[in-house]
Amino acid sequence: MVYAIIKSVKKITCLMSGGVDSSVAAALLKKQGYDVEGVFMRFWSEPGKEGKNLCCSYDSQLHAQAVAQKLDIKLKILDLSKEFKKQIVDYFVSEYKKGRTPNPCVKCNQFIKFNLPGLLATGHYAIIKNNKLYRAKDKKKDQSYFLYNLTQKQLKNIIFPVGEYAKEEVKAMAEKWQLPCRKDESFDICFIAGQDHNEFLKRHLKLKPGPIKFSPCGGSAEGRKNKIIGQHQGLPLYTIGQRAGLGSGLYYVKKSDIKNNILYVTDQDQELYSNKLEVEKIHWIGKSAKKCLGQIRYGYPAAPVLIKKNKIFFEEPQRAITPGQSVVLCSRDEELLGGGIIE
């Protein structure tokens, strides 16, 4: 696909992590005639574990610099470690302390990555058409879920060059153009990548063990409500729907009682389903909607919903609706309409 070049504004900033997606994005823009300047963002890394952050490690910076040199473009290094620690890492830890399961990538896009002035491009898999945000061509790589906080004002100045390509096509372009980008893919939360998620929380939170009890509502747990069946190692280590770490029995986490430090579980999977949720506030990219599709976590299928103010009702019950995660709203033609954090 060839993007129309804005005659009055040909200069564009491209976020470059040294990975294949952002490297190909920069190359596509250069070939389309843009005056490209790369920006590598250096984020916070836990002391002693700096090399684990694939998207923002020193090794990734070297790859980004090598790609910039290959493309003959400038690369600026921005040290955003303090901002990232405050806005993203501290938020992440604080949410777990409250018994919620946050999505830091959503917050990073909202507060860190898309706040540079001027025309901006990234390697995200998403599509912008007519100032509207859509899911990417490659549904397995689509990242529009993490972008629902973008505004129409921002969309006017953003380009996602790889959004209309499949991942394999992007890899093929990188190989064809001999881009010296990083081969490893970044799938984890960047500041935890390569580490054990719970071990990270143990280092950054004061965890207090407590009792595990059966869920107080219905099912086969009736009559066993007050029975303690085990000890949890700290409520932040557990999330709704989780099965692992609960002993030999087949139990699922139902909810956390933060005030009394009790973890409630159920042995009935159907007790994890609900057809409603509440958000503090819905961010609409454009016009609001009363009926659309809702997606309660990344990679999860979107389902029909009815929206009444800040309450969202699903036609079919959804499994393990989790406070702290985002519900993302879209139309049937895959336009991202908005979303909010599940309360």
C-alpha cells in the first residue's frame, strides 16, 4: 500500500525499537518519500535486569541504530525511564496491590508513546482510515486493542505503515531489504520480559499470606463457604479464572477480598461467567454507541453488547471478567470505537 504524502508536512517521526515491525515501518516511509527521523525510547529497567527488556534494551538500541544507518536516517535517543517508571511501572504495581490485574501496554500507549509532536509512525499492527481506527489485516498480530485511548486529534497525525500487511510479509520485506533488525519477538510486558511475573511482584510488593475459601455463592460450594482449603501467598499473585497454584484440587479463582485478605475459589467453571461489567468511564474515539461489540481482554473474541452509561451488558456471558483489564468496543466492520478499564 502507498500512503499519500502530505505536501506541506513530509517530515515524520518513526518510533524504532530495533525490531522487525518498526524497522520495516521506517523503511516503508523512506521509500514513500517521507523525511524520516527515528526515535528510540529508553524505558525503565529493573536494576540488574536491563538486558531483559527486548524493546528498549541497549542491545535493541544498537539494532535500531544499525537500521537507521542502513536507511540513512537520523535516530534520536529519548530517555523516558523516569516517566515510564512513574506512569507505567508504579501504576502496574499499585493496581496489583488493589487486587486488580492491569494492562500496562494500554497505559504506555496512552501516556508515553503517542505524545510526541508532529506526524508520527509506529510499527503497530492497526489501520487508520478517514481518521478512524481499525483492526489490522493480520488478526493474529492485531494491536488495536491497546490503542483505544487514542483521540481523533492524534489519529490525524499517526500512520501505521505495517497495519495492512501480514506479519510474514513484513518479515519478507525486512529480509529483502537486508535490515539489520532484531530477530527476537517481544511478547511479554517489557519491564518483566524474561522474568517470572510473580517473582517481580514479590520484589515490589509486601505480600501477606492468607486463607483460601470456597466462593460464597451457589454451586457445589454451598455448605462449604467457611471451609479453609489452603493458604494463598499474597492476593496480588492471583487473578480471576486462574487455575494454577491452588494445590492439587481443580479450583478456579473467583474473587479476592482485599479487606479481609481472603482468596475465594470455586470448583465450578460456570461460576466464572458473567454478562455484565462496569467501567469508571468509557473513552470514545469518535461518536458513542449503544450497541456494538465488546472485547474483555487481548486475544479474546469480541461479542455483542448493550451499553447504558458506564455499564456494559453482554448478550452471552463472558468468562473471567477481570477488574483492571480493558474492555474494548468496536463495530462489526472492525472499527475501534473506544473502551475503558473494568471496575
